[in-house]
Amino acid sequence: MRTNRKLHHCTIFNSQPDSSGKIWCNMQQQIQITLSAHELRDLIRESVREELQAHKPPSDHDPEELLTIEQVVKMLHISKPTLHTWKKQGILPFERMGRRVYFKRGAVMAAMKSINLKNS
């Protein structure tokens, strides 16, 4: 038994923004993909889900997540020497696992809130 499938065709443009930020298509490449409506819907859902996961606000992160020195430096926009100073002064609690140092996301956020409250 054969089922009827609706076919969807996608056109993909290779484009680059100019100095003003506008996108101009300098080359058009057409790719024909045969998908059922169900497959297309699932593909779009999965793509949207992946993008949303990649751009979660910080409040959605697990407070027990362990962060490396590099991650904390990037998250707080500080230098490594500043982080080490705060670590020595007890401003940022940390954990050691072997020779590695980790920071709990929740503890880092709580410490930053505490610093902000003291400075207000």
C-alpha cells in the first residue's frame, strides 16, 4: 500500500552581510530535499529546541553545576588573577577534585549577589 506524501522543497541561500549589516545574496545554491510534512515539522521542532537550549538564560542553569576556572572567568568577565584573589579571600567558595579547582554555579551567583548587596 502506498501513502500520499506532501513534498516540501527548500531553497538555501549562501549570503554574507555587508558593512551596513544588510545581507546580499552573492550566490544561490538550491538543494532539493524530499520530506513528508511530519518529517519537516519534526526537523523544525528539533532545530528550534537545539537553539533554545544553546541560548538558555543563566537562571535556568543547575545551581549544582560545577564550573571550571575558565568558565567562571568568562561568566563574570574578570581576569584569572582576580578570580584567584577572590578565591584566596574566601569571596568565591570552591571545590578541589584532585588538582583541579571547580566552582558551583549557585555558589558563584550567591557570592556575586552578596557583593552587590554590600556595595549598594
